[in-house]
Amino acid sequence: MKAKLSPNMISFVAVRRGDWVLKISVYKNKQILVMALNCYDFRTVVNYFTDQNCAADFIEQLVIED
């Protein structure tokens, strides 16, 4: 997976999981931004985390939900 790097932020390429396209960025290894777009009804979710486990749980629940 290619990722865009800057001195303080890494942004991963968008990936599709289930009905969702996910884009994840991490700032200074502390702050995680999750952006998700539903492929079918175009719902958009943007959420911010400081805990990696919370971010992972959120993504898992989002993908399982549909």
C-alpha cells in the first residue's frame, strides 16, 4: 500500500471495505482521522481518534454494520 508522507502526517490510499471507501490519515503518530464514504447511498462519516484501538474498533463496526 502506498502512502503519502509529510514530516508530521501519513495519509494512506483509499481502500474499499464492504460498502465503504475508507481514507485514513495519522498525524504525529497520535491523532487518527478516518473518513468513510458509503458506495451506495453516499453517506459520509468523518471521525477523529487519539487511540488506535478506538479507531480500529470504529472501522470494524462501520464495515460490519452494512
